[in-house]
Amino acid sequence: VRLIDDAARRALIAAELIALIQGGGDGWMRDAAARLGLAAPGPRPPVHPRVRRVLRHLQNGSSEADASLDALAAIAGLSAGRLMHAFTASVGIPLRPYLAWLRLQRAAGEIVRGAPLSSAAAAAGFSDAAHMSRTFRRMLGMAPSMLQPARPGARAGGRS
């Protein structure tokens, strides 16, 4: 735990979310480390070209696309074990948590666009809405319903 003054706190949270998503995260992280008196993160390792192929497939594919380890290894042209190792070394997290995070992002996008929770769960590749809800709570500490757009005529703080 490190105490920081209000000016440093405001600077840390002032980052535009879109800028972070679009590649500004490295600069923000270096700035945050400096403000907190931490060592700056080192350069990221290069992404293995075959892992890059898998990442493109996952990011451009639909939720129905086969994301099994065997299918992804075939896309990469690597053995399953080698893919798992290269993926973790390149991305920084193992393949399975990455896939869960990708499903969570897809579901969140659907919910924010107004899709019902069950439709968002199906579109993102969850087995059902309950599975999606458990994953949201475990990974984000919140219910997916918190992302639903406010309905016209709904009372603040409750459902109409």
C-alpha cells in the first residue's frame, strides 16, 4: 500500500479508457510506475508469429469458432504443448484465462449494446446466462446486469 496525493491520484485516473484500449496502456503504465515510485516495466517480449496468427483468429472469429486447444494448435501449426508455452511467453497469461477474458469482453459488449443477458451469454460462447454471471462476478466482482443500459422510465436505483 502506498499513499499518494490528490494530484497524483487524479493523474492516474485521468487516462482516457479508449486511449488505453487503443494502445496507450504502455505509456500509462510507465507513468503510473514512476508516480508510485516503482521500477518501470521492462520491454514486452515479441509475440511469437504463430501466436499472432492464433490471436488474429480469436479476435476476428465468432464465438462459434472452435477455440479448443487442438483447433488453435492446428491454426498455429504447433503442438498443443508448444502453443501453450509460446502463448504464455508472448501474451503474459496462459491461453485458457485469455479465452475467458475474451468471452467476457464479447459478452460485455453485447450487454452494453442492449442485448438480453441470455443472448449476450450465447453470443459470447458461454453455456448459459448463469455461467456468464458467475464468470462476471469471479473476474470483475460485479453482476453483468450492471452493464445493461438504463431503460427509459426506469427509476434510479431500482427496476421499474
